[in-house]
Amino acid sequence: MKEIEIARLHLRYAHTRIHRPERVSSLASSIERFGQIIPVIALRQGVDSFVLIDGYLRVKAMMRCLRDTVVAEIQHPDPDRAQPRSEGGQQNASLRDL
């Protein structure tokens, strides 16, 4: 786990989250009282930037508490699981021919 600056997080999937201000307020109160208990999960992207995967509500609450950093569990991309786009596209093209 690592403490990272919120500014270094790319909130790429924020548009998929439901915004509930009362939950942000409640969590912000808890963070003010007890601190951040559960780390967010982020995927390393480049040298010093990260894509937030899980913890959007925690990040909003931390920002409401005027915190600049968040504790994160950093995941590293697995190059063995990556599949080139062109290869996937060729597989789909061959399936359409069936």
C-alpha cells in the first residue's frame, strides 16, 4: 500500500458511478473521525499516475475533508493478460464468417 496524491489519480470511470451526496457526507464525517480505514484500488499507469478502479466514494469524501492524499493498493498491469487489439479484431471477424 502506498499514499498517493489524489491529483495523480485519473477518475476514468467516474461517469459510471451514482452520485449520492448524503453518502459522501457520511463517509467524510467518518474519515474526519477515524481516518481512512480501507485503501482505494488503483492501477499504475506510467511512472507516477494511476487509474482509480475502486474507491470513488472514498476519494470524494477525502477531497471534501480537504485531504490531498489517499492510501491506495496499487495494482500493476499484467502484460501476459493483455491482448493486442488487432488480434482480437481478427478473431471477431472470423466469428462473423461462421
